[in-house]
Amino acid sequence: MVLDSRLAQLEKEQKTTNTAAPKSEKFGDVRKCPSCGAILQSFQTTCPDCGFEFRNIESVGSAQKLFDQLQAAELRKSDRITKHEKDKRQKLEDLSRRHNSDGTLVKLFGGEKRQAIQDEEREDLIRELDQHLAVIEKDALNEKRNIIRNFPVPNTKEDLMELLAMATSNAYDNDGVIGPEEEVWIQKTDQIYQKIIVCASNDKTLLEQATNMVVSLMKRLPNAYKKFTVLPQ
């Protein structure tokens, strides 16, 4: 009985050793099956050894992080516009109050000339406020473009593919016009795709999936932007 127990323990230790991750000089996390401990490849949702199905898989980090940064920029823009609209109403009300505060004689003898001066003053104020709104819009656009342009391209396959999907979907909305934000998304798509070409040199399936995304975008883009990246031979 003691011998059988010892043999069973040795067999269990041997099995654990065989399924353990090999020593490696590579950096990064090694994914293992929580059921049997087998080493997993990218994009696998079931264990190839024991068939264990992975549930509640977390969303990919890089795409979510970029999305959160862009959402935060959009909220800052919304806050500035809300404050601007409040200031605009206040300034227009103050101007109307000042115009209506003129004495009876001024109103009586001012006539059309007085009305013309007041209308011009109001138009100047509205023009100034509209220019301020345009500055807010421009600053917000530049902030978003800088976030996209400077966002680091990840190294893991899952992150790269998720980020590429995000970039290609935002690069063009089929309206025939490429705006400043779409331009930077196109540049980001090229940057991500070239990184995938390097990282997936031994993964034909991954490279094919990424290339299909890029080619689909190329087909939809106007002619001037179709050759935004270089496809591998």
C-alpha cells in the first residue's frame, strides 16, 4: 500500500513536470489552462489537451485603454462646450439688458440709427462667441488626434488584432470624405499592420486575418488613400 501510494505520487509529479511551461528567455505572460496546465497559444478559447472551455474572457487591454482615453477627451470637450453655451447665454442676456436700459429720450430720438448700432453690437458678440466655439472644437480634435497618434502599439497578438479592428473601423465611414481624425486613424492602421507583419512572420493565419482587414479598408477608401500601407508579397 505504501509502495502504491508512492508510485501514484511519482506519476502525478511526472505529469505535472511534463505539462509545465518550459524555461524561456522570452518576455511576456505565458497562458496556461487552469484545468490541466497545458501551454496555450493566442486566440484559443478551449484547451487543445483537455477541452476545457474558457469563460468570461476579459476584453483586450490596449484597445480598451485607447477607447477610454478618447472617451475622456470627448467628455472634456463636452464640458467646455457646456460652459461656453452657458457663458454665451449670459453675455447675450447682459447685452440685451444693457440695450433695454436706455432712457426714454434715447429710445425716442435714437430711432433706426440706434437700432442699427445695437444690432451690429449683437452680431459682433455672436461672431466672437462662435469663434471661441470653433477654437474649442479645434483643440478637442487635436487632442484626440494626438492621443491616437501617440498611443503605443502593443506586442501581443490579441492586442494587435483588437487594435487593428478598432483602427480600420474608425478610419472611414463611407461618406466619401477623409477628415483630419480619419487621416490619423489611417496612419495608425498602417503602423499597427506593419507591426503585425513583423510579429506574425511565422503565423500565416494571423497575417491573413490582419491583411483581410486592411484590404477591406483599402477597397472602401477614396483613390488618394488606397495605397496607405505596403502589403507583404
